[in-house]
Amino acid sequence: MGASVAYHLTRRGVTDIVLVEREAQLAAGSTGRNAGGVRHQFSTEQNIRLSIESIAAFERFETEIGASIDLHQDGYLFLLSREPDVEVFRASVDLQRHLGVPVEWLTPGEAARLAPGLSVDGVLAATYCARDGIADPNGVTMGFARAARDAGADIVRGCEVTGIDVMNGRVAGVRTTNGAVSAPIVVNAAGAWAGQVAWMAGIDVPVTPLRRHIFMAQPARDTTWDDAPHRGKVPSTRILVIDFATSFYFHRESGGLLFGMGDPAEQPGFDTTVRWDFLPEVVEAGVMRLPALADAAVSHAWAGLYEMTPDAMPIIGPASGRDGLYTIAGFSGHGFQHSPAAGRVLADLIAGRDPGFDLTPFALGRFAGDRRTAERHVV
């Protein structure tokens, strides 16, 4: 998010920018630890609109930004095995189609043909969008960052923000481990740490960190999924399959199989160590949909943090009572894929342009009221 905002600001003539990164390199947090999925299939209009703009930007990324992002549009396949989910997705598909998204409603048999090796036992229906897919989060971040730096932005790594200065209700800059930076505008793009950063300015931003795991599996006996003993047991494409009832998902990643699942018992926190005792639960759910997983060997795993908000919708825009302070965080597991559009929208807002986008559902002030639009397709 920070790199995207910086890039889009430079395209609007704002180049006096300092992008501050606590780690030794960019994309070392949630960005570098996610599955890289990009999809149109959301339940809320504003998230769908972010997807439409962002995926179009990913399709042009190499030409416009000059960086390869390893984009594979083999689609997202949602498997639905509960009647209430079928009804929710029917409404979502209607909305997606109304907004021009080419999403398909499939029978279980049609879903099985799209993803060889898939078991559709108990599946009632499925949805599929061929323009969904996966991309390289690191490549996207570095592409935005290099383009912003080439246009005059300054990127400082290994530097932690320790405070935000506020004078007469307006931000005046930030304090860091490398010294103070004076700035009339400060953008909080701290991901899972956005709540902590906001408190430095006396603002409550309800972003909660939640650990999520990703595992990589190879077939047994040092073979690949494309070798004769295993060929056809998993998809040959990089289609991303999601069993919505359990949140188990998988896709091909190079020669391996990337898979994961949310843990309903996971408690909020910043711990990113791998809980290997959770793996059997994931495999048990996974084998129901991909039987080949029963004979696979998990080669490695990692954990990252979702940045959750109470309604699973992002926060994009200014903070009331702190002029010059903006937030772009809380994407609830969907931040990487929405970074092009979200960064563009916030850059327009900062530069005094009309972003052409209704930010009401993303406003920080919505949490003070009783009515909010919640995203229901969280994976």
C-alpha cells in the first residue's frame, strides 16, 4: 500500500515523499507472506470495483511500470456445499455480473472438469471467474517502489516510526529511529500494525492482526506433480480452488502445491511462528477436496498476518480530528490484490483530485455508527 500510494502520488506531481519501512527490505510483512491471489469475486460493490481496477492494472503492469509480476489468470473456483452460502453467492454473482465481471455459475461436475483431481462430494454449486488468478506480491511492490523512487520519492529502509507529531489538530511529521521527518501529510500504511501506528497520533483505527498459515507440499518419492504417478491428481494450471465452507484453498506454485486454511480458534496477535500442530486439521479438510494431498509431503510452511477490521472492509481516507493524517489499511486478507486501485484512490484524495470512487464504505468514521456493509467472501 505504501509503495502504491507513493507511486501514484508521483504521477500526480507530488514527489516530495519519504516512504519509511521498518524492515531491511520492502514487502517483508504480510505482502511477502501471502498466496498472491487476485480476484473479482467479492460480495460488496466497492470491493468488486477495487478488483476491477486493480486486476486491469495488473494486466498492464509490465508495460506501464516496467516490472514482471508473474501474473497467471487461470481463475478462482469457489466450491459451495452449504445452502446459505449458495444463496449469498447467487446474490454476489448477480452483483458481479451487473458490474461487468465475467463470472460463471457452475455445477459440481463442471467444477471438477476445471480442476482435475478435485473431489466435489457434497458440493452444491460453484462459481468461477477466468480473469481471476495469482501474481507476485514482491514484484508488484518493487515495481511500484522503483517507479516512485525514479520519480523522486525517497525510500528509507531499516527505519522504524516511533511517534507522530501533532500540532493544533494537524500532523506535523513523524519521529523515527533515524531522526525526525517534517511532513504536513502522513499516510498510515502499516498493515497489521496500523492500529498501533494510529495510536501514536491519538487515533483509534480498529485493525486486528490475525495469523494465517501457508503450507507447501510435494508428491512423495522426490517426484513432481507432473510426473506419471501423480499426473492428473492435481490441476496442471494455477487455478485457485477454495472450499468456502472450511476456507481450505490450494493452487499450483512452481513445482509444488500451495495450500492453507483459516483456523477458527486463532486468537489475535502478532505471532508469526508456524503452528505445526494445526497442519493435521488443514490436511484433514484438504483431503476431502484434493485426495492427492493424503500422500504428499509438506516441504515447508510460513505464517503471516491478516489485518482485520470488524466488517472485513478496508479503511481508506482521512482521520477526523487529525488533519493531514490518512489511513490505508485493514484490507482483511485482500490488500495485495487491491493495492493498485486503493493506492490510486488515496493519491487522488491527497492531491486534491476527485477519485471517482465512493469511499463511504471505507471511511474510518463508519465504526462510530451502527450500520456498515460487511464483506462476506473472506477467505
